[in-house]
Amino acid sequence: MSAICVLGLGVGCSCGPVHRRPTEGGPTRKVARIVQEYPHSTEAFTQGLVFHQGRLFESTGQKGSLREISLESATPLWIERLGDVFTEGLASDGERLYQLTWTEGLLYTWSGLPPTRERTTPYEGDGWGLCYWQGRLVRSDGSSTLTFHDPETFEPLDSVEVTLQGQPQEQLNELECANGVIYANVWHSTDVLEIDPSTGRVTAVIDASALARNVASQVRGITDAVLNGIAVEPGTGRMLMTGKLWPKLFEVRLETLD
Ligand code: DDQ
Ligand code: CA
């Protein structure tokens, strides 16, 4: 790098973002450390994971289902199979569960325990991840856009583009709204992004590759067995992560790197 680049003058050289010092507006680097391992069903093509009324719920894709799961056994405590519907992201507003579908354009709203399907609401576009933030449902659709919806009508109200140092971040999958941020799995990546909901800016990149390494020998050869599924327990702040078809669900602790 020439002296002129080091000075950041940007004259006569390609002083693009690669030459920027990492401390200049760059995201915080975090690592997900494994605290505890729990069983997870290898038949669960995990698309959504969320705590709801003190219980843990999972939405699975391919052949869709909504299930209540436990940390004690891989066998679900309760399951409702949804047939040939590819269900996706799952969110709770404390009272109801909301479940997306990948390309069917239908939002399922569930209420009660065990949950019963109360409404089916059509919407435009793909459904990937879903979480509930300040009275709105936040939906990812595989692009770099997060769309904020009215929970009752599912009308889109607002949207934000997710960027990392100015670069749009695509393939955002499972979401979790907690700790004032939106956590997002990036499809086929072991990075989880921490996003500021009001600006879309990625404030931290969480390296969750230790989880994928832990299960690697057990999911070898299954290309779709990727990290997906984040849930933060209200009250305790306990963070859980898993992956599609993974035999384990992990409790993790986020550690900030210097
Ligand atoms: N998505 O989660 C990224 C939205 C979709 C994942 C789809 C993975 C392909 C599975 C193929 C299943 C064929 C029924
Ligand atoms: Ca979640």
C-alpha cells in the first residue's frame, strides 16, 4: 500500500473499503461459545425457533410443522404437521405465534396452548425469518431487506436494508429480536449478524462456526444441514442456537473479541 493510501487521501490508488482501518465504523466481532448441548431432532428442518409463554417452539420446513420442543429430548412434546406446506420463520408477541411459509404467501397465526390455528393471512413475497419487535413483525425474505408488518393484518408498514459497512447483506434467514437488536442467520454461513432495527446497520458479526464444527461429523454430506435457529429466552437472556437436521441444540454465550 502506498503512503498516500495509508494517509487515506485516496488519490492515485485504489483506496477502497479494503484499506479502511477495521476500527472505523466496522462491526464488533463476537464469537458464540458453547455453554451447553441439548438433543435436537435430526428430522427437524429448522426454520424458526422462539420462546413463547415460557415454552420453546420450532417451525420446520420441507414438510411443514409447528412443534413444541424441550431441552430434555429430541422428541417433540407436541407437533402439528402441516403437510406439503414449507413453513418458515416463527415469532411470538407473547399472546400468539406467527408462522411464515417460504413461497406459499401465507402467514399462520396460532393461539392457545397447545396452539390452534386461528388465522391464515396472505402476503406478497418470500417468507424466510420472522421475529417480533416493538409491536411489529419483522420478516426476512432472502434479500437484504427486512420488512416490518402489522401483526394483525400482516400489512407491510416499513422496511430497512441491512448493510455491513455500506454493503447490502443478503440471504438473511432465521431471525431473533432480543437485546435491542435483530439477530439474523445468514443462509449457508456460520455467521450470525447483529442488526440495528432502526438503521439496518450490522453492528456485530457473530462467528458461530464452533457449533457447525461440533456437529460436522454427524451431518456430513447433507448440504442443507446448515446453522439456522436462534432463540433468546425472555427473562433469563439464555441464547439457544441450532441448525437444520442437526442432532444438537446449543446454549451459547456471546463473547466480544478485542
Ligand atoms: N430457505 O430456508 C432458505 C428459505 C429455504 C431453504 C430450502 C432448502 C432446500 C430444501 C429442498 C427441499 C425440497 C422440497
Ligand atoms: Ca428466532
